[in-house]
Amino acid sequence: PVLDLYGSDDLPGVLETAERRKQAAAHNAQYSQQVIQGANHFFDQMDDELIRAVADWSQQF
């Protein structure tokens, strides 16, 4: 299982490669890509959103 989680205000390199990462993982049925709106690379001040996203994703396993 892979959770590719990043923020909408993430580092340029992370944002620029999001689609490539998604395409590269297309063969993995357990890959999920999610964006937390307003989050930067460190998810500053977004602890609740980060924890919720990871917890929701992990419940499928």
C-alpha cells in the first residue's frame, strides 16, 4: 500500500511530479494519491487534516 499525500501549497518539485508519480504507480491497485488543500510540504498547522487523511486511508487495510 502506498499513500502519496501532499499539500496543495507543497514544494514545486512535489507539485510538478504529482501526475508522473500517479502514472508510475498505475499498476499498483493499492496506490492512492491525495492532496490536502492549503497544506505546505511540512503540513504546518494541518495536523488534524494530515492525521484524518492517513487514518481514513489506512482503514481500508
